[in-house]
Amino acid sequence: MESTRQKKIARLLERDFGEIFQRLGKDHFPGAMLSVTKVRVTPDLGIARVYISMFPVKDKNELLVWVRHNSAAIRNDLAQRVRHQLRIVPELEFYVDDSLDYQENIDRLLRGEGENPIK
């Protein structure tokens, strides 16, 4: 169960990450749209798990590797944005949010376009 403090910090980080990834996507991945779908913060506020949705990207793992490789620069940019709200900037862990892909797959299967269509 998340505390009120965790939820507030998660919302703050989610907003700031949205701006950061919007700029990064434009500079490093033209044509790709990166958005932060969820941020979860541990109870000690030491780790932030960031879930990223990517569209239209063919190789999401390649983009995730790039984000993880540049996490120090992303964390530094985040620190500049939240320096007056947070005393310590949490360590960052990035994950691909595949909930939209899952939803598209379910819709496709329900329309009968899947590998095992209902007859």
C-alpha cells in the first residue's frame, strides 16, 4: 500500500519524466513517442521504478537499453527539476510498459484476427 507521500512523489516524478522524455525522444528518436505511464516509489523513497510506453518503435528493447545506459544523465536532469521539492533524488529503474500492446492483442483476438480465430 502506497503512502500519501509516495503517491505525491510519484506524481511529481511522472510529470517531470514526461517532459524529459518528450525532449529526449525528439532529439534522439525522431518519430518515436515516449511517455511515462506509471512511476512507483519505494517506501524509503530511494528507488523509483519508471514504466515507459513507446510508440511507434520497432525494437523497444533497444530503446530501453539506451534509456538505461543514459540513466545517469536522466537522473541529473531530474535532479535539476526537483531540487527544491526533494532532498535526495531516487535511483532510477526503467521498464517497458506493454499494457497497450496487451490491450491491442486482446482487441485483435476478439475481432477474430488472431492465430486462433473463433469460427
